[in-house]
Amino acid sequence: MNRHEDADLDLLPAAWDDFVRSIRRARARNAGKHDADGLSLAQYLLLVPLLDEEPLASGELAARAAVSPPSATRMIDTLVRGGIVERSNCPKDRRVVHVRLTDEGRVKLEAKQEYMRERRREIARAMSPAERAEAARILRRMADLVDTL
């Protein structure tokens, strides 16, 4: 590999780092700005599968959100105390704990989902149609590659 190829290979990791840092800065800037729903981004990502399928086992929620089962359990504990979700034992396997949204939790989760959808649309509106198509293609390709690591 020559020096030009090395420099070319370094472009993507540098851009990746810039992107991750920009997401962190945005999260820090927006912390507390959307408290009406009372859900953190991590809680939102844990709960969003419940909008389509209920109840789900806490372990399934953890897997879908890519968090450890103990982390999911801690988040669920907080969400139960906040009246966002409720737990029940699985009738077929008492070791499994099912989680479902409360009515209040569904309203708050749907509000957070709309908030997140609108933020993503703001980004998309700032891009040309060609840029959006190319970004979507590249992001999907990167997701596939990351999944193989």
C-alpha cells in the first residue's frame, strides 16, 4: 500500500469521528429541551419496539436496543416507577418478564418518536435529493459492514 492509499483510507475514520462528535454535541445541546415526554434517547431506543409489538420480554427489548440485559433492567425499573411501562410475568415461563407500555407511556413514546422523526427530517431537508439518496445508500452499506465486525 502506498502513502496515497493510506491517506485515502484515513479519510473515512476521520469523517466517522467527526460525525460521532457532532451527534454527541447535538445530544448535549438538546439535553433537557424535550422533557415533555420525559424519555431519554436510550429509553426511547429501548421502548420503540413496543409501539409495534406488545408485550415483549425485557431480554428481547435489550437485544433490539443493543444494550446489556442489566442495563435494560435498570432502565425498565425507572420507567416502571415513572408510569411509562408495566411488567408482568410470562404465563409460559415465569423466568421471563414481559414489558408493555401504559397508556401514558404510549402517548409519551409516540411524542418522542415524532420529535425524533422531525429532527431527522430537518437534516434531510438540508440536503439535496441526490445527497439524501447517496447518504442513505452509504449509511446502509456502513451498517452492513459494521454488523460483520
